[in-house]
Amino acid sequence: MLNKLVFEYYDRVDSTNDRIKARAHAGAEEGLVITADVQTAGKGRVGRSWKNPTGVSIATSALIKPTDIPIESVPTITTVAGMAVRAAIADVTGLEASIKWPNDVVIGGKKICGILTEMEMQGKAVWYAVCGIGINVHNKDFAPDIAFKATSIDIEMEKCRQEGATNLPDAVHRQDITEAVWRYFSRYYNLFLQTGDLSHLREEYEAHLANKGCKVRVEDPAGPYEAICLGITDRGELIVETDGMKKIISTGEVSVRGIYGYV
Ligand code: BTN
């Protein structure tokens, strides 16, 4: 169970994930959260780098010790974290975010955060995991290669204001979002730990699943096809229907997009 969160804030680190790993090796307890104003060597998925300009975005990582779950369940922690980011953004900013399967948090059809979960084993069991989250908050623009699919909280709040929304806060603070993310994470993670899967979280996940009930394009290496997105299994696989038949899609096997764009 994740019961206690201890927040540490730094001006500058290499990578908040790497700082958590170092502290895990030095004996830190579960629930340590390290957040930095800027990362000099932020890491993304599949060996990519992750840029977060000073004072603009959130880079935050937590130490967790899911020692009783099977290793195969560890990647699902990324999905749990995606749910926490969505809920925290809705709570703190009032923005309606959704989840693009499996764990991209999107607003207005664009991605607002990145999540990298890493783990270390001791023998055959999980020793600890680090869940690292980067959220675009005050970013005004993005590099041309990602501009089509990236957005920030400030950009989306401004869009809502221009569309007439009057109930949004004047400004958002990164620390409020960070702490809300990890509070929601604790709640969802403890439910996840009870079963090692999403059975207690599936309903909430599906309530915010982008494209649920809509047509999606499944980029299967064996050939792309169109299908209706129905929901997820307890293990977090996507359930789609194509030609009257249900298909189960595993993370990493294929990517799924809406018919008209990134989401
Ligand atoms: C992705 O490629 O989408 C995942 C990006 C994860 C970035 C976050 S920022 C905080 C934490 N520290 C890192 O070095 N990476 C993660």
C-alpha cells in the first residue's frame, strides 16, 4: 500500500527518474516524490530524450515498491498514472482531459503529458519501480516535429476562455498539479494493488477513454483496419469490434488512432 507521500523539490536535476533510482539504492522508502524545475537529461520512452524547458512544465517521479505483483503487471502502473494525471488536471484546472489508449492523456485532441515507468528486480521479484511523469503546463509552443500532437494546460485553458468558459481558475500552479497527481495516483495505485490489474479501475478508465464507441484505425503490423472501440479488459488491453467480431489488442502490439487525427 502507498500510504505516505514525501515531496522534495529541486531546481535542476539530470532526470527525476534517475534521482529516484539513486535514492532507492540508498534505502529510500516508498512514497518519495522528486520534482524538478528543469531536467538536463530527461528520459522518454524507448530511449528517447524528454525536454522540459525551465519553469514551464512538470517533471516529477515517485518511488513505489510493488513487490507483491507479478512483473507482467508493472507496465499497467503507467496506465494508473495516466488516470491520475487526467483526474488531477480536471480537479485543479477544470479542463476535461481524456485518455488515448493505453495511457496518453489528451486535451483538445493533443497530448499533454508523458509517462515513463521503470523498475529494478531483486532476484525474480520486483524490488522497486519509479513512475516518472512530465506534464506540459505553461508551454506556449512546441518544436515543429511534435506541434501537431502536443499541447499544454495554458494553451487549452486559453482556448476554453476564448470559447466563453468563465469557470476556469485565472492561473494554475505546477506544485498544486504535481501534488494532486500523486494524491490521485496513491488512490488508484492502491486499488490496482488489490488485484494487480485494472478490475477496480476499469469503469473509471472507460468513462474517460477517447474514442469509446467510435471508429478507430488500428495500425496492425499485419495490415491496418478500421474498428469500433468498445473498452478495455481488466489487464488494460483494448477491446475493438471489426466485421462483427471482437478483438483484443495488447499494448505495444499496435497503435490505435481516431479516424481524423492523432487521437
Ligand atoms: C514519453 O516518452 O512519453 C515519456 C516521457 C516521460 C518524461 C518524464 S519527465 C519526469 C520523468 N523523468 C524522466 O527522465 N522522464 C520522466
